[in-house]
Amino acid sequence: MSKLVVQKYGGSSVANVERIDNVAKRVISYVKNNNRVVVVVSAMGDTTDELISLAKKINPYPSERELDMLISTGEQISSALLAMALHKKGCDAISFTGSQVGIITDTYHTKAKILKIETKRIKEELKKRKVVIVAGFQGISTNQEITTLGRGGSDLSAIALACALEADICEIYTDVEGIYTADPRIVKEAKKIDYITFDEMLELASRGVQVMQTRAVEVAKKFNLPIHVRSSFTKKEGTVIMKKTSFIEEPVVRGIALTENEAKITICNVPDRPGIAAKIFTKLATHNINVDMIVQNVSHRNITDISFTVAKGVIHKAVKVSKEIAKKIGAGKVLVDENIAKVSIVGVGMKSYPGVAARCFSALAKRKINIEMISTSEISISCVVRKGERKKALKVLHKEFQLDKIK
Amino acid sequence: MSKLVVQKYGGSSVANVERIDNVAKRVISYVKNNNRVVVVVSAMGDTTDELISLAKKINPYPSERELDMLISTGEQISSALLAMALHKKGCDAISFTGSQVGIITDTYHTKAKILKIETKRIKEELKKRKVVIVAGFQGISTNQEITTLGRGGSDLSAIALACALEADICEIYTDVEGIYTADPRIVKEAKKIDYITFDEMLELASRGVQVMQTRAVEVAKKFNLPIHVRSSFTKKEGTVIMKKTSFIEEPVVRGIALTENEAKITICNVPDRPGIAAKIFTKLATHNINVDMIVQNVSHRNITDISFTVAKGVIHKAVKVSKEIAKKIGAGKVLVDENIAKVSIVGVGMKSYPGVAARCFSALAKRKINIEMISTSEISISCVVRKGERKKALKVLHKEFQLDKIK
């Protein structure tokens, strides 16, 4: 039986007529190698952002249901165009909206979750040896409304389809050549990683490496579906994300992520009573504010400072809620610091090498980089530093863990 | 019970953010007057043409199924944007694709016919006092594919919805103020017509007056649904198209149409045998070529010339088929003349006034305008003239039948 390949092409890969044509060529090369191919496409270039900005000109707070009606058109357009490009080259193909192939979601517009995928229509067309093109990023809700899956949702469409169809592999085509040991725009010695585990990828994604949508990787992990992240502009192999196997060598650290997307809030002079931290973070949670790192200083005379980081997008709301809490519990001022960055080292290998954290801290200390906050997980260590020192920190750690030496 | 109004806004009426806002204001004025409103919208400005031209860059002969996938997005976008504009002004509204409201069509892509409209979902939303916005020009076929209804198809969506919902009236908003006695860009004395019968409108439409889609008017006639054609840029009343009633006064001629969209083909030296004309026009029909006017010259020595007009769009195909026929039946050369125009006078009144045709011909003759072909129906007379004389002919006839004197 021929292999079933699901390919996803991002917005930059279908940004114009010429690039759509190139995608068609690549798809056909797979068909010629006796693969059955399902293609998921994003909207062309910046279409989605342009549609959102058009909507906001009409209504600064557009209804999410209508926003989904609007932005789902972007992927429908690129799907139809890719079908036409394949036809021109003599390749039989058919495009579908998320609704038509039965990508059933819940009813949360602009951030819907996939509940089920009906594969009947796709399988019928594959049997006719057609390339099946599916508009990414969208589905149809249980009450028959058009929904979208949130930023990066086309990744999720592709992975979920690949799992439902029991595909052999899912290829994610993007404008970078794969996952790197660090952002190559900052660390010029950064190396492309050939293989990475699901857990490492999830850790990198949640700490600022935005090559793939986190939820999509989670689904792939659950179904143990290998993902090949690669560039649509070259034929080079990219990075395969897969289950940990003996085949994957284990360096101490796989890669380093950097994010400038968070801000630090400090509530000063918090009375250090049992349950006070719980009170603060429960309140923030009820306001739907996701807290990342938390640091509580040593208490002096039963008074302490509590700092935490939140995404910059919710900083306004987080400060407002923090001030209310501070007043209620008799704490002091609320300080905001947007001038921070977070550097994270990630690798399943670090579990078996004691002293990785110490090595990380002392490498930074040696270069006089002050660490303001620390958090660790089984396979990662994150340090908050001054924003101005973020690039230096990234380079220091990249060198310390010899990521430039990976062949 | 409040009145149910179906309104259709054409591409120029929703061409940009400001105009969409104006449409929202107009819709709200109807809601405030206790009307229930269903709005059908076309794609913004030239969106449809732009999408088609994008498709042709990728594939000069795009599949019609994929073309429908592509171009149906235009109306989806304008529908969602209009809903957002209404929300902003505090008016409850919801947009739907043709597929979502159940505009069921046959399977002929890019020119589908409406088979049925399921009104359940619209009625439910109207009961909740919502303005229901429907993407025009599109439907869903009996085999679950997205279809479009052909040029001017949004008119048909609106009329068909109005009939299915038993609306009190259907308003067609466009960029002209109504139907005129002649094209006001050519005849400056042309007057806006207040009332016109379905038959007159159909006759005008089929003879070059392109304010409304012909099929849409036919459906309205069948269901006896009054149509109000008017401008979205003024509050002035436009033209009401309705059944003939004593209320409508009957001038001899209601209006004059002009088209330059046809070409004349002549097959020379056709052997004049019984059945030869049938042979020619059956052959053309099997190639899907619509013939408009036909003239056969008096036969000399059993040889005659046969001329007919076809739309310029199919001229290439028509000439090819004509040459094949000519060869087969032993006729002579095939001549093409694109340098013609057709002027038609239309009016239900002409039935009761004998001599209208004579008056028409002699008015043109008096101004030395040669008539090359003539065809007549119960309520119209069409004359083919040299293209260079079309404007003069239009003005002569407008004056002869005193259309400038209509109050």
C-alpha cells in the first residue's frame, strides 16, 4: 500500500502565484513517488491579518462568530488556487473547506477545539487518486457555525487530519529549515536539529520557539505521529519531531529558547501569612490570566515581595487585578517591569546529567549576567534576565553546552 | 404583523468601509420602522473580478468547481463585515453563507440554478428580531458542493429568498437611481421610470439594459413579487417593477435599450433547400451558441445569404462552427461584422397602437440611419444599425416616442 502523507504549507509558502506553483510541483513529486497526499494550506501571506484589520476598521470589537466567518475565507482562497495549480500540471486534485470535510469543533469561536474529524469524504477522494486539499485553521461547530482554531491553527488541522487518517507522516512546511539549537538570527553558530522528541519540542514551543503551534505538537505526541518540520523553499531535510527512541542521540541540552514576550509584576510588602500566595494566584486565574514564573523573596519581619511573569498582551488587566488584590490583603505597591527576557535551555538529556542547572547559572555569572528569576522543569531550565542582556545570555549558554559542536 | 423586506446591495454599495457603514445605517432605519429585514450582499467592489484574474494567473482554464470555491469567498467577506457594522450601531444581526441558510442549487458550477430554499434558519433568526444577512451569488449543490449563480447572481439570491420567505417587497440597491427611458450617459433627456411591468423589464434586460439580472426578474414575475430598484447613495425612490395594473399608465414606448455586445455572422451562398436553416441553427444550438436575430435574404436562383447575431463572447466559436456547416452544406464564405449595434424600443403599450413599427423605421430613415436587421416581439422592436450610428439612433427614437416628455 502506498504511503499516506499529510503536508501543511504555511502562509509564506503560498504567499503568491509563483509560490503556489512551487507547492504544486512539490506535491506532484510526492504523487509521482506513489504517495497519497493530503495538503493543508494556510491563507496567503498576511491575508488573515489584513482581514482582521479590515474588520477592526468597521468595528473595533467585532463579534467572534462574524470574525470566524470573515477570516475563514483566507484558507478557502488558497485551497482553491492550489487545486487549480495542480490541475494545470495535470494532477487531479480537489479542495475542501474545513466544514465540507467534517472537521467538527466545539463552539468557541476564534479558538475552537477539534472534537472529531469525519474522514469519509477525504478517503473517497483519495481512493480516486486525487490530491485532497483542505483549508486549514477552520472547522464547523456542533451547531453548524464556521469556527477557527486560533493562531497557528493550520498546524493543528494538519496534525489532527494526519492522526484521523492514520497517515505515515505529517510534513509541516514553513519558511525556516527546521528547529535550531537557538535563533540563528542571534546565534550565528546555531545548528539545525535533525531529530527532537515531542517533549523537547513542547518545552521549546512553550518557551518562545514559535515554529509550530503547541497544541498541534501535543496532539501528535498523543497519537505518536512523527512530524517533519521543513522549508518549502529547499529540498533539504528539516527536523523530525518524534517519540524518544534509542535512535535519537541525547545531548545534555537540545536547544535554547528566548522570549521577550513577558513582563514581570511585583506586589511589594505582602504580609507573609499562610494561604496568601494561593489567594493572589487564584484571583488572577479567575480573571483568566496565565502566570508563568513565580518568585517569592525571603520574608523579613513577616513581609515579603512576590514577583511573577505574564504575557505582555494581558499586562494591563494583570496589573489592574494585582492592584485590587494588593489593596485587599494590605500589601504595598504594584511594580511592572517590561524590560525583561527569558532564556530557557531544553533537553531530555539533562535529567541524567546532574549539575546542568549549576553549569547554566555559573556560565551566566561568569559573564556578569544577573539572573532575576529561575524556574525549572524535568527537561528545562529558564532564567529571566535584563532584556538588554538577552542576546549575550543566549550566546553564552549556546557555547557552554557546546550546541555549536553538534554535527 | 411587521413587514418583511428583503434588500440586496450590489458591489458598489459595499465597496469600502464607509459604504458598508452607510448600508448599516439604511438597514437600521428600516428596523426602526418596525420592518423585519433580510439583507443580501454582493462582494465588495471588484473583488470577484480580482479573484478570477488571480485564478487565471495560476491556471488560464480553472476548473469551475474550484472557481466557485474561490469566488464565493467575496460575498462571505462582505456579509460578515456588514454584520459587524450593524453590531457596532447596536443592531442585532447575523451573517450566513448561501450554504448555511440552505440555498440548494443544481450542480452546474459558475451558473447554478436554485432548486429550493430552506427558510427555517432564517425564520428562526428573524423571530429573534435579528437582521439576517445572506451572502449573495452562491448556494450549495445537491451533492454538497459550493456553487455560484452566474453574473448578477446576487439579484437572484435576493429575489428567490424574498419569494421563499413571502416578503412584502424586494429592494435592489445599486449605483444608479432606477430604470431610465434610455441610457442617461447618451441621452441627456432620459427620464427615470417610476413603474414598469415585469415583461417590459425583461424585454429591456434582454436587450441590453443591465441594471438587473434577467433570471431574477423572471422569478419575481412568476411569484408576482414587486421589486424596487434604487440607489444606495440617495433616499430617492427608484423604479418599481411589478405586474401590469391599471395603476401603471401606458405610454406607447416605456424605454429604449442599446447593446453593442453582439456581432453579425453571415453565411453566403446558402443553397435554398427546405430544412437548411434548421440544419444551421440546430448545429449552432448543439454547440451551446445562443443566436439572437436571424435574417434570410430573398433567394436568387435558389441561393441565399443567412445572417444572424451572437454575443461577442462566443464569436470565435460561432465562426468556427459556421465554417464547418458552410462546408458541409456547400455554402460559400462566412463573414463576420463586429461593427454593429442594436437599438430596441420596449413597451406593453405598443400592442394597442398600430403603426409603432412603421413610426420607428421612418424616424430612423428620416435621419438617414440604415436598418440592417429587424426583429419584433409583442412588446418590442429591435433594429440593428451601424455601430457609429447607435447614439444618434437612440436619441432619434427617444424623441420620436416623446420619452423626454414623461413627467
